[in-house]
Amino acid sequence: MPVHEQLLQTLESLGFSPIEAEVYVLLVQRPASTGYRIAQELGKAAAGVYKAVDALALKGAVVVDDDGAKLWRAVPPDELLSRLAREHKQRVATARESLSALKAPADDERVYRLQDFDQVLERFFQMLERAAGMVVVDLFPRSVGLVRDAIEAAHRRGVTVVAKVYEPVDLDVSYQVLSAEAQRLLTAWPLDWLNVVVDGSEHLLALVDCRERSVHHATYTSSTYLSLLYLSGISSEIRLDGLRGAIADGADVDQLQKLMDQHHEIFTARSVAGARAFLQQIGKRAVTANAGRAS
């Protein structure tokens, strides 16, 4: 996409109409222009241009001299964008405060499909911010760079973070394993895995293209049952990969036993929130069912 066209689209995303964007860009390059000159330069109808400069003035994007000549100037881009950023930040804060007062359903175990790349990343980040006990991630190399800071931040605040990766990388996490079949999988899958399960209570499975910032397939659910099933599966893979790697490195029986003990401590000895919640849920349903039969 040509730079000029991209610039116009960016301004439109900030709330400018197409003609307002064109007028503003022109005035940045050719200040002190009359409405008539702007119309001539753009090849637009004068009436539409006059309407656009008036709208831009109301937005605080242009100013006009007061000597009667009606010469329009663009507000310097840095000044304009800084003000727009502050206004946007304030609107977001107001919306967050208002939305936080709304009551969301307590239990939503549906599976949702996500279709936007930035939406997938934001869901990943929000999940890690909510993490209280354990995070397990399964990441292809290009995905690691996008989410590394969030993963390591969760680990620094005391969350157990386990990572399965597909090329050697130095992550600040609780436990990390290199897939024993990394080369085969990277060759077979031309896109990027971006998978995470948090506290055994919610998980995101995404197949994305990090270079094109596009989504091929992504699903999210806060179903504890489905999340615990995924946690069980990915933890079994991680245990196996860890043992295969240790055997390949020449580990003896004692070293393998220590590794198995470490796996047990990470995945079995500690109770994840999702498992506790699910068992409580099953218990309540059983009590309700028994009470119904007794009556």
C-alpha cells in the first residue's frame, strides 16, 4: 500500500472523514492555504472542502488566521496526535470504569472463535494477567517474541509458568522444555502455534501467521472441564519431551527419577484452581441430584 494512502487510512481510523484526512495532509505540506486553493489542489468541490476545514477546526486539527483572509494552517502533527492520544486514553478509562460496573454471567463454558490477530494477542495477555497459580504455554518460535514479556512478567509475580518451545530460547520461566519433534513440526506446520492454558480454568488455542499478523484458526473457552483436559494433554507431552531430552543427553536413572519428581511437583502435587473449582461444581451437582431423588 502506498505510504500516502496508508497515512490517509490511519487518519480515518482516528476519526477523520476521507476528505478531512486529505485536507489535513495537504495543509501540513502547504500551510496558509485558502479553502479555494485547497479545493483546487485536491480537485474537490469547494463546498465539500469548506465543510471539511470547518469540521477540522472543530476537531482542533486546523486553525485559521484572523485577518479576514481565511488562510488555513494545520495544527502541528505532534501536537494534534498527543492531544488525540490523551483524549483516547481518557475515553478508554471512562469506558472501562462504566463497563466494570456491569455484571457478567458467572459461568460461560461456551467455546468462542477469535478472528482478529490483535484480539488473539490481547486475550493471551489478559489471561496471563488473570493467572493466579499456573500457566502452560505451547509456542512456535515467532510466537515467543510476541508474548515473551507477558510470560516472564507472570513468572516474576510468582505464577508457575511452564513453556514448551520449538527452538532453543532463554526464557525466564519455572520450567521449559524443547519439543523432541521440533524440526518435524516446524516443517509440517508453516504457521505459528500460540497456545496457553491458565490455572486449568481457561485456554486459548491459536494457529496464526505472526509475519502477516493474521489468524487461521483460534478458539477460546473458560470451560474448566475442557481446560483441564487440555492441561492434562499438554502436560503429558511436556513430561515426555523432558524425559526424551534427558535420555538423549545421557541422563542416568537417578537423574531421570529427579526429573520425574520435578514433573510431579509441577503438574500433580499442586492443585490448580480449575481442578478445585470443577470438583466443587461436580460435588454441588451430585448433592442436588441426590436431594432430587430423595424427594
